[in-house]
Amino acid sequence: MTEKTEEKSLLREVWDALSFSEIRTAMRVALKHMFVKPVTFQYPREKRTIPDAHRGALGLLRYDDGTERCVGCDLCEAACPSRCIKVVSAENPERPLSRYATEFYIDITKCVFCGYCVEACPVNALAMTKMYEYSTADKRQLIFDKKRLYEIGEKHIEDAKRYLYAHNQEKNDTESLQYRYKFPHQVAGLTPPQDS
Amino acid sequence: MALKPVTSPDTEAPTIQLTIDGQPVQTKAGVSLYDVISETGKIIPAMCYHYTFDPFGSCGMCLVMVEGKKAPVRSCTAKAEGGMQVRTEGDDLFQARKKAVEKHLTIHPLDCPVCDADGHCELQDMAFQHGVTNLVNAKPKGLPEDRRSLVLDFNMNRCILCGECINICKDVQMVDALQFFKKEGTTHVVAKGDEGLVCEFCGDCLAVCPVGAITNKYSKYIYKPWQLKKTTSTCAYCADGCQMSIETSGKAVQRVTSPLSWKNKWGDRAETAKGHGGLCVRGRFGFQYIDSKERLGMPLVRTEEGFVPRSWFEVMDAVVGQMKAIKTQHGPNAIAGLITARCTNEELYLFQKLMRAAIGTSQVDSSARYGHLNFTRALQHAAGVGRMMNGYEEITKANVLLLIGTDITETNPVASLRVKEAIRVYGAQVIVATSRLTNIAKLASHPLPIAAGSERWLIQALVKAAVEEDLVDEAATTATPEAFAALKAAVAGLSWEALTARTGVSREAAVEAVRLYAEAPKAVILCAEGVTRQIEGYASVLNLVDLAWVTGKLTRPGCGVNALPEEANEQGAVDMGVASELLPGQALYADEDARTKFATAWRCSLPPPDPSATLMEILKRCREGRIKALYLVGENPLATLPASTGVQEALEKVQLLICQDPFLTETGRLAHVVLPATTFAEKDGTFTNLEGKVNRVRPALEPYEEARPDWEIFAALGTALGYPMEYEAAQDVQREIMKLLPGYYNLGEPRPVTARPEGYLRDGYVREVAARYAANTDRTETDQAVRPFALTIGQVLYHSGKLSARASGLLQLYPSKGRLQMNPEDLAQLQLGPQDVVRVTSTRGSVELRTGPNHDLARGTCFFPDHFNEPPVKDLAECVVDPTTGVPAFKFTHVAIEKL
């Protein structure tokens, strides 16, 4: 910038004005970029590849046999710093001794995407996905209920699993299945109780 | 806080000195070492310890090093000895405790996320504190859950066998319903006999369980401790005044917990004489009515199409308009009011102020009229004391307890623990005069079986025995010789044959009982519904006072005459002057000075005294058409009083019947206007318990829909009627009461009372006494032959009034069975099976119902709970109104039973 400050000679100024020097410089840049690969994306036609550890919308997961992983322990609610989770739990009528969430709400407008809830979950029922397109004109749609969360989980199951691997919470091998315990019968291979 | 030996806190023991972590400590010999250490403020973890019972020593956490011993010692079961050198800290002890935690955890399932105790679990805390992260050889037990019992589920996988539940059940509750039981190689905690629980369901086992092994069926899996808002309040069922925590999430009550819990396990054993902090089944499991769907959410107005919800504004406008019209047309005495004693002190005070100052009538009454007023009026008359003379501590520390006409474990379960502690810890001798084999009679040293409904004659027999056997206290009787001579003459007129025939108690038995009572240094009389709610209740209480007086027990500290009230704030209702003959502070309404004092304070003129305007008189005036408007607050006379009293006719006759209640009651269905009131859980205020202790009631929830606290409705009504009652909060009313009755709140501590019977004994006693011991009219022989069964309508443990019949949890435990309970031998004699219908006939009509066996009932007696009117057994009873206090007695009658 320093050389710019020195005063131009009058002759130079006249020459620059007559030869459209500013336009030439600008056109040079424009013409040069016509042959360079662009850095921006043409969103929404083009989309960025998102890393596995990305913290996007939350989803609820099921085991491979289709049972809900969530046991309604409410630890996610306890861990949530923005208090956007609400869990209502009850005893599972089909499987005595086990508890499940009858209602599950995440107010995604309040969520700060810290991922603490995923970390707190003892059964890895919660995971963050790569989904980020949920803008809506109706703010009520942004309070995700249990149904919506399971839909997200189902749709983005692969992303969710990759998130858990990336955060070192779930391993894709048999040894770590112990960590992914199902409650409570599967703990150390218990048999379900006979209801008397 | 003095330290006492663990097993018997009152024993004198030599003082010893020992050293704990280099600090010299003085204590009494025989104390548990753990208690000595916890007294110094050091906290050693202990999972099986609770101060309310003797140390058990099963968890192995309270390890300390004692000089001279090689291995760590369990401090809870070790006795403190002189010269002990104790070390409580150190890495070796930490490691030893860690090992103990690991030992528990190896067989404990790691199902914390689904466990209700998660976050409120001592084992979890201990594992965290000791850094237990890696468990080798974890072997959970894999047992099915024991769901055989009502209310409680036992998950033995989680049990750490600390024995706290068994100990508290055995030592504190003296119910002894739980035991260890070995099944297929593992030890379980099961109900006695390895069956479903048969107990009082107090839930203390649930409260002290340090893990989640005992869970509550009513709130299982629906909460985590951190989700709940905890509000400390006072129970609204009986008058014991138990403190409880109402735990809510949102608009729902999830559970009720007690101060008793494994969390506060450190305390002085001697302090339990005032209460152990637990609850009974009603308090702990009877909360469902608070957020019940049956609650009234809007004011209702009766129209031709039935009840229509209306806004408060419209309804109040209509009510005030009609009240004003009735007042101008017929005078203030055309309006009367009845209020339940489940309201707070502030509301009771405001109600009588509304009736007296704003409306100008003294026709007010409360449900204390059903019995408690018999006691307070009699005691006030004879001894100048208007409540129970002894508090919990004095009951616990009495040498002899005389229980007459009370089924204390059923009506006042937590107060009954004081009697149980007197028996167990202080070795009291307990005389229980009862016609039923009640739970307390089973524990009593001297059960005294009497004929049903003969309490009043038994009291006379006891007085007669005391006088005849010269078991009298010289000092007490010689001060007023005329009174004693009059009493002597009065009891001389009674014949032992007649008394024995009526009560079934021989002279010898009466003498033995009264000798025990008279010779004890500290003797307490406890009576309840069997005396105060029966015929001649007022006279019977005075006769009990006579018994205490002649034996010198009336004025001696630690002795006294007591009657247990039924509803939560009956004592408060009497103290707040919600009776036509009383003003706040139990000043007599007929007393000109007292009336002037309150008239000045309230800036109004008070109506002239009307001594007969009690409950039954108010109903009579309604029937006669003299009362045009009746304001009922929480009262349900239609479901309470027998039909023969003409209560339905009275309620139908009034022009304006206003019912203010959280629920639409039987009486409410007759009302013209129904106002939705709140339950105690949505109110701010105070309750006065049976000791005279003022306990705070705090709002745990916002009022249900449009319901409002009663005091707000009273204040709005008063102001609308042209008498400004501008209170912003219940505390404003409280401040007014404080000004008028200085010392009433007394920081929640009951004021000690002293009986002053001298005035009564010198003046008036001689005139009255003869009538009290006059031979009462007895049943004729033909009547005995026609109606041989004595029917008692009374309370059961699982219910309190009609309110608890709205709590689904209690209905599961004790549903309305519609069965007449009878002695099994009587059933066999009448050849009655469970499906047979009998016709029960009294002088007032007959009812058809089934029967059921009750082994506690004596032959020739039958029982029906007064909480249910399906079928209307209450209508069989005769209603006899006490001539002095106007208390209606309608809980006892004689019936004939025939098989259909």
C-alpha cells in the first residue's frame, strides 16, 4: 500500500484514464477466474461432504431387531446444558422390569449441539446425524417428538452409527457389544422373568 | 445433644473417654462406636446403619482401626470402651472400604439407567466416592422381580442385604412383616412366610432402602429424582402432623417421600421420642386425589339442564347478590356456614370472620363438631386446657399408657409409633381397653377386652375402682374435700354388677388396670373416637379427668388426659373459633369481653351469642326454613350423617346451597352453586397437629385449572359483601392471627400446657358430678334378644374420612368392599358364606349386604368402614346429640342379622 500513497505524475494519470486501466485490471481478474475451479458450492444443488463427527440434528436409534434402544433413563435430560430435552418414562408393558420412554421431546431451537446427551446415553440410543435441513415456517415443527426422532434415526442410521464410531462411543466389533447393553435382561445374558 | 446408649437411651451409664483420630472424646459406656464417631461430626460411610434402630453390621463399610487390633473393625457393632484409640481415616481404611463396595457391586446389576433409585442410591454414591470403575467377576443374580405384594415390588437383584427394611419394620414399626429368606442359594428379603406382604404398608422400608431393591408400584419407572420438584408440606389426612415431601413434575404428583430416608441416617436415638420422620400408608401412597381427573376445574351453577360451568365472575356476582338479598329479607341468621377441618388455620380463621363480621351470624361450625369438641370443651371446662395435654415425647416416655376407645394404629398410625416406642424402648406398660383385638392391643402388656360401645361405663368403673381401692392421691383430693366427697358419693351409686354386665370387665380386672395406672409416676390416658364420638362423650371425658385427678395424674408433669382428633386440623378449627360457642383462641363467645376484643379488632359488631347454633341445630333450622342459605366448605354432611337426621331434607329445603370443595360430592350434587377449591397441596398455610404444634403447609402445585384456595374465595366474598377483607397472601391472614393470638404459632413448637382444675373442683364440680355417674338407661332384654349384634362404624388404616376414597392408590389397598365384617365364628353359626346376603336391621331400618370375616372382632360385634356408603350402613345408626356440646354420636348401634 505504501507505493500507492506516492503521488502519481500527471502524465501517468492521464494515460491511465485514457486507457481504462481500472477496467483492464478488473477484467484480468475476472478472466483469470473463468479458468479456475470455484471454492464455493452451489447450495442447494451441490452439497458439502460432511465429516463423520459432525454434530447435526439428533435422532433416536433402534437395535437391529427393531426394539427401541432408549430405556427412558433421563440422563440426557440431566446432561443437557440448554434444557431442551424432556423425557417421560414408564414401565414397558410388554417387557416387565424394563423401562422405556413414552414421550421424548427435543426442542431443537434451544439445542446448542454440544453432544452431551449422546455422551450421557448409556445405551447409545441418541446420536447426532448429518441432517441439518429442517428449516420450517412453523416453529412448532422444531420441537421434535419421539416419532420424529425415530424417523430421523431410521433415515440417518448410517450417519448416526458413524457419528458414534467417530466419537469413540460404539465400536463395530463383537467385543464392544458388551458396552452396548440392552437393559436389563441382556446384562450378562439374563433370562426375562416369568410374570407370575 | 447428649449421647445415649444405643439400646436404651434413658439408662444411666458411666462416662468413658476415648481418642478418635487423636482427639479425646467423652461418651457414655455401651454406646456404639459408630455413634460416638458420628457425634464428633466425622462421617464414615455405612449403608446398613440408621439411627432409628440398633446397628446391624452387614454392609462392612464403617471400618475403623482400633489400636491393638490387627484388622479393621466394623464400628457400628463395636461398643465404645474407655481408652480406645480409634483411627477413622487412612489409605488402608479407604482400600478396605473400597473392597467392601466392590463386593456389593459384583452381585449388583448395573442397571442404574432403568432403576428408580438412580441418583438417589447409596451404593452408587459409594462406588463413585471410592472410585470403583473396574469389576472383575461380576455375577448379577438374575432373579425375577417379586411382584406379589400390593404397592411394593421387591427386586432382589439390586438388594445388598443391608437389612434396613427388616430392622425398621421390626424395631420402629413393630410390624415385623419382612424377613431374610434363603431360596436356591441366594438370600432374599421377602414378606413373612414368603408370600405377598400383609402389613400396614407404611412404606418406611421403601424410604430407608439405600438402593432400588424396593420400589413403589404407583410411581415405578416414571421419574428420576432429578426430574422432581420437592415441596415440604404437612400431611392433610390425620392430625398427626407428619412432615412430607410432595414430589411433583409439571402438574402431576409423582410420589410422596418422608424425612425418614437412608439419606439422613445420622441422628440421636433419643430424638425419635418426638417422631422418627416416617409416614403412614395414607400419607405416602394416598396422593392420587390431588391431581385426580375428578377434580372440579370450574365453578358450577345448577340450572334446569343440570350443572353448567360458569366463570368465577358470574358465579360470585350471583352468590353475593343472593346472599345480600337473603340477608336483607330474612336477617343475617338466615345464613349459616360449615367448614371442614382439613382447611388451614388461616382459612378457618377467615371463614368464621367472614360469617361473623361480613355476614353477621354466629351460625358456624366445623367438622371438629363430630367429636373433638367433646374433648376440648370438657378439658377446657375442667382443667382450662383446650387440647391434648401431652406431646409425642411425653407419650413416648410414659411409664403407663391407658388407651380407651382408640384404635390408634388405624386412626393415627404415626402417633401409634410413639406408643410402640414407649413399649419397646422405654418399657412402658400399656393398658388397651377395646372390644376389638386391635393391633395395639396385640402389643399391649395389659389388653383389657370390653364389650363393644361400653367405653363410657368402663371409665366409670375405673373411677369407682380407684376410689374404692383408695388408689387416690392425697395431695390432689384433700385440697378440695367437698369435690372428692361428691365424687365418692356419685360412684357409690354405681353397682359393680351393672358395670360388669355392661362392660364385661370384672371388678378385679378394673382394679388391676387402675392400680397400674395410679401407681405409675408418669401415666398418660389416650382416648379417641370410642369416647369422644360416642353417646355422653362430653361426660366421659370429664370422667376421665376425674380418674386423672383422683390419682394425682392431672397436674403432674408427664401425665395427662388426651384425645386424638381425626382430621388434619380439627385442633386448629377449635383454636380458630370455628364453632358457634367459641372465638379464636378458644375464648367463649358468650364472654362479653372477648367479644368486644374481637369486634374492635375486626371493626364490626358481633352478633349476640346463640349457644345452640351447632351443626345439628343448623341442620334443624334449615329444615324448619329458618336458614335460607347454607355455605358448606369441604363438608359433606349428606355422606356423613345418617339419613334419620333429616340431613337430605335440610339441604333440599335451603334456598341457596353453596358447596366449596375440590370434588363434586354427594352434597355438592344438591347444591345450587359449586365452587372449586384447592387441595392442601396447592395451598399455603398451617395445620395445627394433635400436639398443638403448628406445621407449615406449602403449595407444591399451581391450583388445578380454575380452582382457588379457600381463603381467596372467603376474602373475595367478604369484600363483595361490603366488608373489606383485603389479603394478598395467606401470610397476611397469619399476621392478623399472630396479632390477635400472640404466641399461637410459637415457631412451630407446641406450648406446654398445665392443667388448672382447682377452680372447677371448688365451684361447679359438686353440682355436676352426680349426673355424670348416674346409671344410664340400658338396653332392655327384649332389645338385646331382637338385636344382638353391636355394629361399629369406624375408620380403617387405609382411609381418612371420605377424602381418601378419591385416592386410587388407597382404593387399591382397601377398596369399598361393601361387606359387613364379622367374627368368623359368628359367620359359621349363622352359616354365612362369602356369597350369602344378609339383612342387617336396626331401629332405623335395614340394609342388605354380604359379609366378610374379620378375626380381630369379638363375637357378637360387627364392623363397617365409615369411609364408604355402599351400601348405606351409616343410615342404620341412631344419632344421639350430646346435650352440652351438640356433638352427634352416630357410629354405634345394635343390629339384627338374618340370612336371606
